[in-house]
Amino acid sequence: MKRKGSIGGNPNPVQTPEFLAKQFPPAPDVPPTVKLGEPICVAVPLPIDAEIRRLKNRSIWLRRVIIEAAQRELMGNAPQAGLEDAKPGLDDPILGTTTKPGAAEVKPKRRVRKPKEA
């Protein structure tokens, strides 16, 4: 990194009001004292995607839903209400999701490289 005033560097760096206006504002639903991690991106089936994109504040909704699910399923902070009575067949081995407590973890298939033809 070049130092201020060195040859080829900008001797007077300035962030213009236009540049600052294009920056994303902080998340309105998160207190300033809470540090956020890197964004998480996932693809969902098209019908679900369409419904989520119709939401006005989808980032706030997605953050709340992900936090609640993580606390319930990963951190054990809330009971898994209703999951014991879930209908069979709701497990999705392709997505790696389970609806039953204590269900076996689905491991991805190991890919084997094809031998080169001579």
C-alpha cells in the first residue's frame, strides 16, 4: 500500500458526498453494538424465492428467520416445538435438512474421478 504523498498515490484522498450516498446504510434491525459476520447467501426454490422477493423488508425478515432457526436448531436455546409431530417424508436428503430430532445426518456422496482414456 502506498503512503499518502508518495509518488503515484493520491496526496489528498477525499470521499465525496456522492460516493458516501452510494454506501449501504447499517442494518436498521441490528443495534450498533452487535458485530455482524460476512453475508450468507443461499439459493432457494423458485416459488419460495418469488415470495421472499415480494417482501418489502426481506433482509430484516431473512435475518430474523435465520437467527431464530440457528438458535433453535444449532444452539439449543429454544425447544423444537411441533417437530416431533411432523409428517414423515419431510426430510430432504438433497438439501441435508431433517425435521425429526435425532435424525441421522445425511453425508454427501463421494465423487470419484474418472480414469483418463489413453
